[in-house]
Amino acid sequence: MRAVTPRSRGSLGRVLALVVLVAACSLVAAQGPGSRTGGPSGKPGSGPPGGADNGTVEQAKPSPGEESTHVLVAPLRYAAAGTLVVDGGRVDAPLDWARFLAPGMWLRLEGRWDGGIFRATAVEVSRPAYFSYYLGPAAPVGLGEGWVEAWFAADAPDAAGVPLEVRRIDRERAPLTLARSIAGAWVALPPGLEPASPTAEGWTLFQGRADGDAVRWTSASPFP
């Protein structure tokens, strides 16, 4: 029987190592690039972390043949007719709601992204829980003299509205109030601003005229 020399043992070890390396490479190639953790296979941990401080985006599953719908939840920074600015970009929003929203509110928007603009098809105020809007003389709502544009907020339907934001305006305009009724009562209105008793649930837009430091409401219509 032929003895195995140290040189022979070294050659045999190199051959075995080469066989193991070839087998390992064959196994990785068979698995493919999509099976690695964090890759496009969609395993947990492959997406970006959620809960960003400047708002969140959720994607709703579209129906067959429809475009993808997104839900954007973010704080409002600026509001004008038809345009909102939130953390994350500019929003094209339904015209009816845009003018009655105030910076600091948290919005829930449904729509889709079009380049860098979010095209909103629905707007909902997430915070505060309840709010109302007023434009008119400051005295009836306890805000001093002159004219104001003011938003009032409440945490519960039966709580009086407290100022959320107040803007002084120089030019007098036709007084407006946007208020919501729940269970036959107005919510989030400040003391001193009480339109006629609601006749239906939901939002009502009041228009009126100034009578000294008072306001007389001349019309009311469902909103939007």
C-alpha cells in the first residue's frame, strides 16, 4: 500500500476546497436575485420605514383598470382657493374646502400624485376633531374691535369653540360662518355666535350683513 505524503495531502485538500466552492456558487445562482432579504421579493423589511414626522402616505389598492389611489395625511402649512401646501408638497384640492382651512390643521387627502403635485379628490380634517369658521366683526366672538377671520376648534361636540387661528382684516366684507351641526346642535362655535337652530345634520354656510357690532344672517345653504 502506497503511503500518503504531506505533498499528496495538500493536493487533496485543494481539490476538496475547489469542489465545495463550485457547489456554493451553483446554489446562489439557482436562487436568483429576487430571494435575498431586503430585495424586490417584498419580504418584511424591504420597504422604507414609516411614521415620518412630516406626514404619512398610504397607498390604497386600485380596482382593475383604475389608477393607483393614495391617502396623504399631513399638517397644513398654507391654504388658498384651490391650493393647499402641506409638508411634502403642493396639493390641488377641491375649491369649496380650501378657503375654509387654517394652517396647523392635520388633513387626510385622497387622490393621486401628478409629478410633484398631489391631485386631491377628497379632503378631510383629521385634527382638530371639530371646527368652525367665521369672518365678520370681532366683537360678537369676543375678539375685540375691528374685523377678523377666525377659526374655532373643540375636542367634543358639546364643547364651546376656542380660537385656533385669528387674522385681523382691514377691509370689511360680507360676514360668513361655516358651521357643522350634530344631533340638532351646532358644534365648535364660540359664545356669542349662534345662528338659527339647525334644520339638518352636516355643514351649513351662512351669509349675512353687519349691523354695527352685530351680525344678521340673511341666508343659509348646505355645504359644500
